[in-house]
Amino acid sequence: MTNNQTSVPTEEFARQIGPWLSARLPGLPPVAIAELSEPAQGFSSRTILFTARWNDGKRDVERPLVARVQRDVAVPMLADVFHQCRVMQAVTANSAVNVPKINYVEDDPTIVGAPFFIMERLYGRVPPDFPSYHQQGWLAELAPAQRTRLWWNGIEEMARLHQIDWRCFPFLEDAAATPPDAVFYLDQFLGNWFDWARDGRTHPVISEALAYLKAHAPPPTTSGLVWNDARLGNTMYGADSVAVVSLLDFEVATLGPPEIDLAHWVYLDEVFSENFGVPRIDGLPRDAEAVAGFERIYHRAMPQFSFYMAVAALKILILSVRSYGNDKDTGAPAPLPDFLLARLTHYLGEFKAGR
């Protein structure tokens, strides 16, 4: 597959989606589409924001909605827009975790040029990636104590996500007969992504790190959904508080131990500060403070957390090997030389040293 976008332009989407929605409403009322916009984001799908308006025979109805439209993408792990749709539906069906509710699903590519689903539109604030929330924006303007509460609120919402039984996601099991552990994750996600990313080339450092982590994985603890992009930038908070409105973007969700998401959350804090040469803002836990909080929230010890930090560092290094984006302009500054490789070496060293 390629990165070419084959679905219709945004304006054409507006003309086609109104009649499509009308056909799914009682009485087939005409549906007007307004306030249409398409943020330059998302890898597996286009994100189109719009408001649908109609009269149900008794009153005027206005529904703010979000459409996720399939992209033609290069990386196989991002090739199915309904992957995240199924994940979000399963989360909603089996928990009270805050994720957007799915309203409509359409697999016929002739409607707007590609399959799509439509979900409710939520409102709140999301910490920006570019420029980094460590550098500027509403999060950087909060008091350190507010940042700390916000950070932990995100972890607590994620903990509820991890409480869902892994068997509630049968489409992610890949025939797993036992609770998926770290080796399952390293094989089914990281290994597959690396096979695609290296594109026939050799990367001894990555290959050796992947083999070492698979051979020395900690004993299984608990298993569940791995969000796989757990970070502040995928968490929506209330406009006037630090309460979590929603967890976002389950494009590459899979299964495994919760520590994979927790380590990714911590590691991405480093990426969006130190990797870009931006001073880290106060109030965001890390290292022993973070692990102690995780153990309190998850009610168990996490003695080999450095293993999962090494997994997170390896994941981001693998993602940097080959471009898989949608040509969006992030405006990100150039990373410091060898940062990702240095962090992988650091966390592998900590794990080998038993820290």
C-alpha cells in the first residue's frame, strides 16, 4: 500500500455524508452538514470534524461528530481503520473507561471513497506534541501541583482500561490460548513492526536488543489491552479542570502487560522534552516516584520496570527506522543526536544491572 490519500476531499465528504446519515435516521429527515474541518493528524485514518443538523419531527437536533476515514497507508499495522473502532467498541461494552462512543460504521468504500466510522465528538484540552507541552501551551502554564494531578488522573483512567479482561478483545488474540505476556507483545507487535520497518536492511543493535528482551522477559503478571500509544498527547482533559474527558487513538492497540503502556507514558515524557532539547517542566513524575505511584494504583509490585522502559525505548527506536507518517508537518525541532539509541542503551543497562 502507499501513503496516497484516495478518499474524497473534505467538501465532497460533506455533500455525501448528509444523505448517508439521513438514510439512517427515523423518518429520513434532510441532514445539513456544518462546521466542517479536517485536522492534519492521524496515521491510519483521516479525522473529519463536523456538525450534523436535522429536525426529528418534534425538535431541531444538532450532533457534533467525528468521522475517521481509512487512509491508504504503507505500514500493515495501520492498514485497517476498523481496528481502533473494534477496540473502542469493546472498551465501551466492557467498562466505564472514557472513550468516544461509536455511532455509525460503514465498510462500503463507495460512499466517501474509503471505509469509515463516525463517533461522538468530545470537547476538552489535549496537551500538544508540537510544540511540546514541556515548552509552551496550557499544560506548561499550570501550576506544578495541577500538572501532577493531571498526570496521575491519566494513569488512573488508564488503570481502568487495563482492568478489562483480555478475552474481551478476541480479535487481538492471534490465537493466544494463555494471557498474552511481554514475549507475546514483542513477537506480535514489535517484531512485526521491525520486520516491516527494516525493509530488508540489517539493524544489529535493534535485533540484538529485541532478542535479549525476549529471552529475559519477566514472569507474567497480569494481561490486558495495551493501548500502545499511551501518552499525555492522547489524553483529553476537561477545559476547566484536570479530569480526564477521554483516552484517544487506539490505532495500534494490542495485548500484553499493563507495564508496557505505563513505561511508554513515562518514556514519551522524555521524548517530548529531552529529545527535543526542551527543559522538562516540573510536576510530571518519573523514575522511582512514577513506579511507586503505579504500584499504589495497580495494587502490586513492579520490580522489573526497567525492562518495560527498555521495551518503550526499543519501540520508539524501531518507529524511527522507516517513515510511516502521512506527510503532516509536525513542526518538531531536530532531535538531539543519538538520543533514542542512547536511551535504549541506558534502560537496557539498568535492566541488566537489576535496577
